[in-house]
Amino acid sequence: MNLIGRRVKILVATDPNQVGLSGELVLERSKTLLLESQGRRLTIQKLGTVIELAGKGEVIRGDDILGRVEERIARAAS
């Protein structure tokens, strides 16, 4: 699943200041997500974070998407 370009809301985060933030995911790295929110770009740790995809109500645990996108796609294809 590609999350880049998706609008999300942070439901749970290791940094309490990030809970409730929403915006567009602009980059995904192996351990972090880059969220653009209100003109700022914020780095969000995947580990311990729970995000909700806007419009779908789908909830994703950051722990489940650790690693590079390419690795996740290869695991899912196996």
C-alpha cells in the first residue's frame, strides 16, 4: 500500500504533541513518515504511531509498516 499523497490524521504517537495532527504524507522512509501539515513538514516516527486514512476511516499501525515501501511490497507478494 502506497501512502504517499494520502491525507491522514495521527491518532496515537510517541510524541504527544503530534496526536491529532492531520495533513498529507509527502514521503515515507523506513522508520519515519514526512507529513505536510499547515505549511510545515513534520517527521513522524512509525514505531508506536497509529494513523487514520482520511475519507476511508482505515486505521494503520506504524509498527506494521516499518521498513521501506519496496520491502513491504515484496513481503506482500510472497
